[in-house]
Amino acid sequence: MSLRCDLSDTISGWPVIAHLWARVPPNDIDRIAQTLLTLPEIRMCAAITGTDNLLIVLWLRSLADSQRLETKLAERYPTLTLTERAIVMRTTKRMGHILDSHGRTTHTIPVNPWAELP
């Protein structure tokens, strides 16, 4: 069992959400992913399949922080190549919670991973 505590990104002081896709040599992916998770901006880091093999989700204090963090990543991880970037305009649902324009829960739709698909 693990405890998960989530909060509104817009009132957290980290209102900008960005997704980065990257390519990392297979022999570096575990080491890089583990050290990425120590950075406060990193919300999630996951190995994925395909040409781009790493997905990084960021919470940033400002849009300008995106470029600052990319520069930091390039300096710290020379074998990591960022291939795509996206800024999330608005999150409407997170972990079964429907969110308002401020990122606060309005109601929930329970997540049932064992439910049969239609």
C-alpha cells in the first residue's frame, strides 16, 4: 500500500505542466531516470516503448523555467536527447477526480482497474 497526496497545480506554486519525450541509450535509462526523480520539477518519469524511450512530466513555476530546466538536463545528461515538448493547457481529470478551472476536485469517477471493457 502507498499513500498518494495530490494537490491543485494552479494553487501549488507550480502552475505550468509540461511533458518531455526523450531518447536515452538503453544502458543509461535506469540511472538517468533515478537521478531525474530527485529534481523537484519532475512529477513523473517513465520508460516507454518506441524511438522515444523516456517520458518526463514536469511541474514548473513559470513557462520560462521550461528552457532553464532543458538547459540543466542537457548539461547534466549528455546522453539524453529531448525530442518533443508539450505544455499542458489544462488538466480536467486526475486519478478519477474531475477538476475545475483551478485544479480542484468537483466530483470523482472511481477508477476500477478490474472493470471489464465494453
